[in-house]
Amino acid sequence: MEDLTVARARWLACRAKSCCSRGAKNVTGADIVRIARTLALEPWHFTQTAPAAADDPAGIVLDAGRRRVTLTLANAVQGCVFLLRTGGGGSCCGLGDFAPVSCQVFPADPTVDEPAVRADAGCQCREWTNDDLDRDVVAESSRTWTADQAHWHEVVRRWNVLAANTRAGPPDIEDFQRYLLEAQAAREIGAAWPEEVRA
């Protein structure tokens, strides 16, 4: 079994990635806030929206309920906006340790209970197996991801209620991201939700 950092470094050296070239999946609000703080940028500078299904718990309501979108890291020509191509043709993540948790645990799937390699490993340089995973590290990261995902869905649910009841003009994605920043800060200090403080 190799160290997760070693496994990730080996994967990043692969020239034929498909995961990063399609953009990060399973990004949570905690990931977005961490990246924003690290880069000292508002989240709308490095995120983008995509249509969301009606039953998607991460589906953000916009335009007075006429649109539901998900929030992801932005894509550039090469894929994820943070994917850096090296002179030798390999790639590396420009976020390093601040990458989304789901990226940090690659090639593990953070959405499953037991540590396991993702169905789509996103790499054509080798066949990944469960033996490549540091099960303790992956299990801890998956617990973090699960808690972050639950909080993310609650942020979106609360936002959707607020957006449905607003009397001002229809809120936009930047309004949502401002709410996300407040909600994450409240979570970290154990404070009430932003709308409860304002009530």
C-alpha cells in the first residue's frame, strides 16, 4: 500500500488524465470557501454554474425559481481552471493541499462508505486498485467530505427557502456565494445561520 500523497503525485504525473480535464466533481461549499480564503478571491472568480436536476440537493434556486444550478470549479481550455500543465507534458494541481477534498483523496471515491477506487479512475497511465489506498487516510478524508457535503446541502436548502421568500429583486449566484461565505464562517465558530442572526 502506498502513501496517499505518493499515489496522488503518481497520478498527477500522468499525461492522460480525464478527471481534471473534465473539471472537479463533488465540490462542497467548504471546498469553495477554503479556496476563496487561500487565494483571497471571491468565489465567483473561480466557479461556474451548470444546470441542476430538480431533485439535486445541491441545486441552487435562482431567478425567482425559474432556474436551478449547481456550483462547480470553473473550467478552462485544459479542464479545471487550477490544473497546471508542466513543460514535460504532465500536470499538477495549482491548489496543492487546498484542493477540494474529493480531489485530495484521488484515486479513492469519497462518496462510498468503505475506501475504494473510483469507478472512473480518470487516469490511463495505470490501473488503480484498492491496495493503492491508505485506508485510514481515505476513511478520515471521506468522513470530512461527508460532513462537508451534508452542510453544503443544508446551505443550499436554506438558501432556496430564502430565495423563494425574497421581496427584493431575484437573487443571483453571487448573492448565493455571499450567503455561503457567511454560512461557512458561522459553521466554523458554532454560530447561528446567517438568516437567524438577521431575524
